[in-house]
Amino acid sequence: MKELGGAKRIVVKVGSALLVGAGGAADAHWLHAFAADIHRLRERGQQVLVVSSGAVALGRRRLGLARRALSLPEKQAAAAAGQSALMRAWEEAFEPHRLSAAQVLLTRDDTEVRRRWLNARATIETLLALGVVPVINENDTVTTEEIRYGDNDRLAARVAQMIGADLLVLLSDVDGLYTADPRRDPGARHVEHVAQLTPQIEAMAGGANAGAGLGSGGMATKLAAARIASAAGCATVITLGHRPSPLAALEAGARATVIAPSTTPAAAYKAWIAGSLAPAGALVVDAGAAAAVRRGKSLLAAGLRRVEGRFEKGDAVVIVDEAGAEIARGLARYEAADASRICGLKSAAIEPAIGYTCGPVVHADDLALVQAGAAR
């Protein structure tokens, strides 16, 4: 599969049904085979993140909770008891391949509140740079029904969006999307490729598929996740997870549904900065910095003349030249007061001046150019 082979950064969602065996313990055989998949991709230079369910299921067994619907406090307690078991299972699977895992617990605010989003992204980026496999899960010990993602398909899509992934792989109990429930309709056809998520495509995951577990909480949530990923420039693959080495099976031609992205990750991120965020302040720059920013370079403190407005780290700001023409919009790496204190300073002088450094005032990755000569 070219989508898997050509992706530089891959998010794989693993559900509880794959990770936890019939007896309520982690399925070591499946995990070890899947770890071999990740090792192979890593050896090719690809980065892999895992969004893993399973804490509540493993914690339920540890706490002796009966097989019944759990109350919210019981779910939170089970998650707390199961997180260590979940990470131990991943670490034991990775160890033969000399892979290190790091647990990252997120809440919905971590992907929707900008400053927390930036902090979470920075942590994950650092883990990837250090060669670690992030194992991500919702922080079920503190979330409530009102503030939950609701399913790890959606969490996986938000993570893919956050870190600019090329591919989201949703391991499922089916081998992709069908035009109807194949167990009820012998004429149901497997859908190999989706160029655009139209209402007609989304209807395939509704009523006709609900009886096969493909409605709410099943295929419908996967298509909702794919929509998030597509808008972020990330392709989605839905395939069967109930087999050893499911990623190797994909590369060998196993059946799957591929949902194409509607843009690129970089373009989606730049569009979000340019059009979706209300600027909280302005950075006035000299001619040299203005020219550098127009070439797509980072904004350095040395070229900063003046700071206007009150903003926090991570807030959107406009970058303008000394004539007042808007050049770009970006995410500030310093709050307004500290940005004012480092105006005109060389990079080496920033830490002595304010006690820390976050690099450029606005990094090129967090900067979107506007049309030349646009006025504020």
C-alpha cells in the first residue's frame, strides 16, 4: 500500500477489542506481532504514534469489577488502575525490538485549547525526535462525559491533526467501509477508495451498517475521524485489526478503505493560522525582518521593533512592517511583556534578558503569509 509506505508520520489507533484478550488480560501475542510492525516502519525512517485504548478494560479486571455497565466513578477508577497495566503491556511488547514507549494522556482541552495544544504538540514532537514511540490515550481518570472525546477514533484524528501526520490507520473489526451491511446484504460492495466524504458515503455507515456494530461507535465514528484527518491533510486507512501484524498485512495487499486528504498537512495548518484565529496583538518589524518573513523565514527578536496589544504565549498575532502593512500572521512564542523586553536583541541575548528562551519570536512553521500590502 503506497499510503503506508510513503508516509513519514503515522498515527495508528488500537482499540480495546484488539489489545485485551477474552480473559481480560492484555493479548501479548497480538501486541508482540504489532510491535514488530512498528519496528519495521521505524527501521525505514518512519515515525509511528499509537493511540491505545485498553486502560478501563484492564483496570476492570484488576479491580474485580463485574461485566456490567460501569458508573462514571467506576470507569475513572478502572482507568487509574489499568493505565500502568496498559503501559507495561506495551513496554513488554516493544522490549525485544529495543523500542522505548512513553505514555501521553490527553483530555479534549489538550487538542482544543490553543496553549495546551502547543504544549502537547511540543512534548510529542520531542518524544519523536528522541526516537520514542508515544502511546497516547484519553485521560479517563479525570474526564467526564461532558468533556470526553467519546471515542479514540476521534482522539486519534485530533492527534494526527496536531502533529501533522501523513496517515491515520484505524484498526477495526471489519476490513473497511461497505455500501451496506455485508452480513445482511449479499450485494454489499467493499469501498476501496473514497476521494471525498460526501453525505452518500457517510450514509453507508448509518442504519444499514448499524446491526454489524458499524453505526454509532463503529464505522460512523471512523468516518467522522476521517473527516477531521482529511481536513488536516492526513489520509485515513480503515482495515481489519484482528490478525497478527496488521500493518504488514496492509503492505501485502490486505483489503482496506483509503480516505483521501482534502489538502496537505502544512497547507491546512497555515490556513488555520491565517483564517481561524483572531489576532490578540501585533509585532512591528524592521525592513530586514519584513523581507525575511516574506521569504518564509522565522521572525527573530533582532528584527522586532515594537509590540502592540496584550497576548500570551501561543496566541495569534499579526506581523506588520513599519508602514503598517500586514505581512503575516503567526503564533507567538513569547507573551507580550517578554516580547517587548527582547525587541532588537540577538538570539544569544534573550535568555540573559528574560531568564529563558523559546527560540524565534514566531517560528516559520507557525507563520502564514498574507497578500502583499494588506492593511490591518
